Amino acid sequence: MPQSSASKIAGPSATAGPSAPWLATGFLLAGLGTVLLGPVLPALAQAWRLTDANSGMLLAAKFTGSFLGGVSVPRRLRLGVLGGMAFAALGFAAFGLSDGLLTGCIALFIGGFGLGQIIASTNILAGLRYSSHTGSALALLNFFWSLGAVACGLIAAAVLPRFHLRGPLLVFALLFLLTGLGGLLGKVGPATTDIAPQPATQTLPPRILLRFALLLFFYGGLETCMTGWLTTYALRFGDAQLLGGQSAIVLLWAALTLGRVVASAVLRLFSETAVQRAALLLSALLIAALTLTRHAAMLSLDCVLLGLCLAPFFPSTFALLMERRPTAREAGFILAVSGLGAALFPWLMGVVSTHSGSLRIAMAVPFALALALLGFSLAANHRAADPNATRNAPISTAP
């Protein structure tokens, strides 16, 4: 039987690529790029005279590109990282030069494709290169991603009032290009001592694969609905213009980042299923409360609590998936599917807002997603078939 691409990844050459500092820098830029559209969307909508439905198309274009980038990672992971930097540089430079919806969507699709390649390739590369301390390496890398996401709102608040969007976007594109060139020069060659052989494993049953894919599909939509539209919502319904409306998104991302640290401790005390369900129930209640909030202080508090409640969902769900020991291909597919939800549901939220005349009414979309996720969690038996399976076993690379 011919060797699959998933099993080929396990070879020593798979660890060749940019050194750790360049990977971390690339992940910080990827965090900035992933959430960039949310903070700049109000200014962009005003400049291009976009309806909420049009604005939702921009979000959909970027995350569709991200999904395709994530599922098309090359076998040589260094090409995924460096090629992703080139696509991101091209996309964000083109976005800076865009003057309307069509060119903006095309540019964001290209930039999103690059981001998908960077995020997926870097995670797999780090997991293979640091197999003896995989969790620690991935946690550190994703900290830099979160740091970029948190910084995005602050940078937007400082830059937008003083500069046209074009200049900062061209500088952002240049940073991707320089990071890619730095990673090409500061590369690490193939390593042979830190790659543990992986046991063969059977592919997941289709119903299990579908269940986890749906969970991350809906969660990708829920998180992006909030991060993509929150700045616009704060400007329309808050009673203060703190940081030009960016305070809400900054607080949400800061709480999400802090919440991931808190979740690691909470998950030692309670089961993943219990934490997942409690987080989803509280998230649904907080989204409902957000629609009734009219004061900046209460809006800020709601954003902090919502970020803390959303934070445990991904680690708890991915831990439940890992108990079933998926192949790398399956795990990568499930992760990439979240990008489809991130593309579809924020766009749907914009359509609802346009047709109803109220972004507040459109909050029904993330509220329904939180309830749907809770229903899936309550209906599913998440436990692995073998309760003695190693919880922190690395992802198998068998086909």
C-alpha cells in the first residue's frame, strides 16, 4: 500500500523549517491578521458605504480562504509556513490598495489563505519538532497568537484616528514578508532525535468525525460572530467612545487569553464535558444579556465574562477529541472546519442585521449557536471507547 501523506509527515525532514523565534513572530502576526477585520470594519464600512450584509461578505471571504489554506498544507511543512507568509503579505498589501467590496474580498481571501497555511503548518511543525514537550511548545506558540489578537484592537485604536488604513496595512504586509525571509535564513535543519515513533491507529468512525467537526464548525462561527461584530456593536449601542469603540474587542480577547490559562487549571479539577457544558450555558446567557446592555461599563463587564466563558471550549473539546486518538489528517480537517463556520455565520449575522435593521436582533445568530453547541454537548457521549487511553498521547500520523 502506498504511503499516505499523513504518514510521510512523520519523517525527519518534516521538522526542517524556521527556527522557534521566527515561528513565534509569524504566529503573533497571524493573530493580528486573523482578528484584524473586526476592529477596522466600522471605518471600512463607512469609507466604502457597506451594508452589514456587505461587511459580512468580507469576513466570509477571509475565513473561507483560511479554511482552504488549512486543509491544503503541503507535506513539507516549511513550505507551508514560508508560503503562507508570502500569501499573507500579498493579500494584506492588496487589501490596503483595495477601494471596494469586490477587490477587498479577493484580497482578504488571499490573505486568509496565507493565514490558514501559517497556523496549520506551524502547529504541526511544532508538534513534530518538540514531540517530548508538545503541549508546552504549542501553548507557547498559541500564546503569541493570542497576544497578537489582543494587541490588534489597541493598535487599531491608536492608528485609525491618525492614519489612513492603506499605510498601516502595507506595513503589516511588509512585516509578513520580512518574517518569511527571516524564517528562510534562520531555519532549523532536519532533526532525528526528538521525533518519537507513533503507533498506528484506526481512523475515527464517520459519526465521531462528524460530531467533532460540527462542534468546531459552530464554535468557529460563534467566536467570530462576537470578535468580528463586537466593535461595530459597541459603537452603535454603547454610551461611550472609549478607544474609538475598540475597548470591547480588546477586553474580549484579553479575557479569552487569560481564560485559556484559567481553563488549564479548571480542567484539572473537573471533566472536560462538565467544563464545556457550563461554559456554553453561561456564554448563551451572556450573549442574551449583551442585547439588553446600553452602558459602556456593563458592556465591558459582559465582554470580560463572555471571554472567560468562551475560553475553555476549544481546549476541552480538543482534549475530548484527543482521547479518541485521531490521525493527523483527521485532526487537521476538524481544526480547519472551524474556518468554515467563521466564514458563514458572521456573514449570516450581517444579512440578518441588514434585513431586520438592527445588529442587536442579529445577536440571535451567536445566541442560537451557543444553544446549538450546548444541545450537541448534552446529546453526545464524548467519552473515548477505551477509558484507559492516554489522554495526552500525541496525534498519530498513521493514515
